[in-house]
Amino acid sequence: MENPQWQRREKDSTVMIDRLLLEKIPLAGIARVLKLSESWLQGYVNQCYRVIPKPKGALSVQMDELWSFVNDKGNKQWV
């Protein structure tokens, strides 16, 4: 086949994708700039997250209250 649709990604390409993901650039933006299909990129991200070790046991989360007072302090609204 002279012009195949499927082509293997070069190592440099995946390194760039990893760097862009660490910068929290949206997947749609990465796909558009690097001329990748969004479905391939989503599959790549899913594959990367599968190899990350999952925490065992319960996770602890710290939260603070946040109130918004609309018109007066008698009208508390949770944010």
C-alpha cells in the first residue's frame, strides 16, 4: 500500500504528547495541533492511566466550607 491510513507514532511524538498532557492542555487542542484523531489520543491516554498503580485503602480528602451571601446574610447559599 502506497499511502496507508494507519501509521506508527514516532517516539518523539509520544514524548511531545506526554509533555502537553502534563501542561493540562485539552485533548481536543493536542489532537488538532499534532494532527491526531481524538479517538486515538483518548485511547493513548487511557492506556497511560492503566499502568499507573492504583492506591489501596481509603483516600483522605480535606474540604473547607464556602458560603455565598445573596442580598443579605440571612440568605446563605452553598457554593
